[in-house]
Amino acid sequence: MKRVIFSVLALVLVAAAYPRALPAVGPPINAHPDPPGEHEFYWDDGTMSNFWCWYTGGNYWAVQFDEEKTGGADGYVVRYGAVTYPDWPDSTYQGCNMHTFADESGSPGGSLDSTYLGFTEGGVFQWVEPDSPVLVTGGVFYIAFEQLGTYPDCDSIAVDALAGTHNWTGYGGFWSPTDIFGDFMIRCYWDDEAPEDFQPPYVEDLSPADGAEDVPVNTVIIFHTKDDLSGVDPQTVRFTAEYAPEAHHRFALFLGLGARSPAGAIPGALYIDDSNPNDMVCIFIPDEDLDEGALVICTVGGELADYFGNAMGDDFLWAFSTREQPSVENVTWGRIKALY
């Protein structure tokens, strides 16, 4: 169903993309930040012969790099390159976002990185480095040019004269391989040797947030473990949630409810999405609703480490309190009438 839907969208693109007429063969493009070597990945022949843009921003042109380039090895994307056409469809150079996409079942999956590339001229490769090398695993990945503006206020992607063999287009959340264009002039530098990494992973994006109050008792607990270089080793994630004993018992005694579930560890299951080792999503689902009016303390163990063995060291803690049970007061009919 996905490919059928996208094939219609692709035809709309062809009719609406407005390629400008060019000579059959343009000048060769040979601008590199370093001399071309075995770790510069590309499929284009370096000669611009046409160019395309989407009607709307937020859509993608992408190239797949597979085992023919990587040899099936894991590696790191360390630099992006792309070519736009000079002064078409306009001359303001909005730039684009360059992405690394993971491979999921033979097509682009989640974006591992988004880095802005600001074009200053057209017709030549321009380059930008991500904030940190992007780990790609499995030997297959995609480099994409995300169009930012809507036609005609946008930058176009240049293509060569040959039919593209590794091109993908992404439109409205759908991806499809295509050979109706020349090779997209999108390149990257890839390194099969891990960069030096001395920084430990860290924890961010907490839900519920630290200090949150009146949290529903049926909440799930979410946190992200992140590492900017080598990625988090999922085998090192240790998480506990527990009730704070004093707050829990003090609340129970105040309400006169007597014994409730004992303070201590909260049983549940931890699910880890490790599809992006640089930003792993961890979800803890308690086995049952949390106690009302309880203070919950969450801990990520200090043994959290990246693939280089850099450990976080200290435990990471945060806390939130759950919604209190509404108080109930015994009243008489006489007291109710006294209010009126």
C-alpha cells in the first residue's frame, strides 16, 4: 500500500518539479574538503545535468549507501556534501537539512542526525560536518537532502545524466526507490574507525519531569539515554523506580487508610528502543497503577556506559509525586441545609 500511494505522489512531483533546461553535459564538479579517497561515498559522476525541487518543503531526496561501499561494516558519517543549482528556482539560497537515516527493512527508517547545510553558491559541492560523528550500523544507510522552503523559495537538488541506481524520494512520510532521475548529487565521508571518545553517556528528556506533581497513577516512565559519539550500550541500562518511604507512610497515616502497598521497589517492565544508539528511548511500564499521593524516586544506574566503555559513574536520580486521592468528609443533612 505504501508504494502504491507514493507512486502517485512521485508522478505529481515529475509534473510539478520544473526542471530547467540545461546542456546535455555540464562542467565536471571536483570540489572536495579532502582529496577523494576510499571513504568518500557517492554514486554520481560529478557532472551536473539537471536539477529538481519539491513543491513543498519538508520532503526528501536521498541516496542509499550499501555493502558495496561499506563492505557490510559499521562506521561513522563524519561529513555531508550536496550540490544545488545556482539561482534556480530562486537565488536566495535557503539551504537544506542533511540527514543520516538508518536502514529499516530495506528502506529509510529513523533519522539519526539532522545538520543544516547553508549553500553560498550553486554548481559545486558544499560540505558540512555533523556536531558529532553519526554511528551507522549494519552496513546500509541513507544520506538525505531535506528541502526547507516551498517552491519557488527553495533550493533544488542537482543530478547527473545517468539513471540513478540508489535514489530514494521521501514525500509526506512515505519513501520510495526511484530511477526516473539521474543520480542525486549527495555525498558523505564515512569512517570505519571510531573517533576518540572520552565522554560518558547521559540521561535526558524525562517523563514525568523531575519535580512533577499531581501525576496520574497510570503513568508510564520515559527517559532517554544519550551518547554523542560511540553510542549507548543497551546492556548497561539499569533502572529502578521506588516509593520514598517517609512520604509514602506519612501520607497513609494522615488519611487514616491504614496499611497500603509497602514502600520500596515498584515492579514493572523496562522496554528499550536501541535503534538509535546515540539516543535510546527507555520506557518503564509499572505492573499496576502507582499509589496515590506517593513520592516516586527514579534511578538510572551509574554503570550506564557507551560502546567505548565510558561509564556515567554516579547514579542519575529524579522524583515526582502522584495525584492524591480526593478527601471525603462525612456530613449531615443539617450541615448541608446550613449552607443555603
